[in-house]
Amino acid sequence: MAGWFEISQSKDEQFRFVLKAGNGEIILTSELYKAKASALNGIESVQKNCTDDKRYERLEAKNGKPYFNLKAANHQIIGSSQFYGSEQSRDKGIESVKANGISTVIKELLD
């Protein structure tokens, strides 16, 4: 099964999206946006940039856990991953975003 995007709203009425793999696991999380249209633009940016390996910033958190950011051409962060147990796991996460980020399925989890 292919991945999909989900848009939800936080308690303070801001919007965020997540990219889920075909197994339902979250593989990328966006920042908070004030408008739903901005979150949709973020999804479009993921779709446009996810297949380009140069758009991935491979990082290590202060606790030593690897993670990554997906960046747009203007170097703004589009989304961030979870923390992984190894660099190999992080790299698999990147491959999953590359494979699932082109999805056109958007599920709205809004009230």
C-alpha cells in the first residue's frame, strides 16, 4: 500500500501535516502553519522535493540519535523525521519519504 498525507489541527487551531508510509507509520512531520492553505503548500513542496537526495539534511540530535530534515530549494525545512536508533535506520526513513512523498492522497483529520 502506498503512503499518504494527513492534515490535522492543533488545540491552538494551527495546522500540520504528516506523511505516513503504507504501514501507517509517520515518516515526516511538518511545522505548524496558521492556515490550512499553507499546510497544503507544504505537502506540495514535499511532493516536489522528496525525490532529490540533495534536499535531505542528515543530522544527529544532542542525544546522539540520527534524524533528518527535508528542505525546499530555498533551504527552508519542509518536514522533519523522528529520531532513529542508527544512521542505517535514518537512511531507510529517507528512502521511505522518497518513495511515499510523491503520494497525492491527502486525508483531512479536521473537526
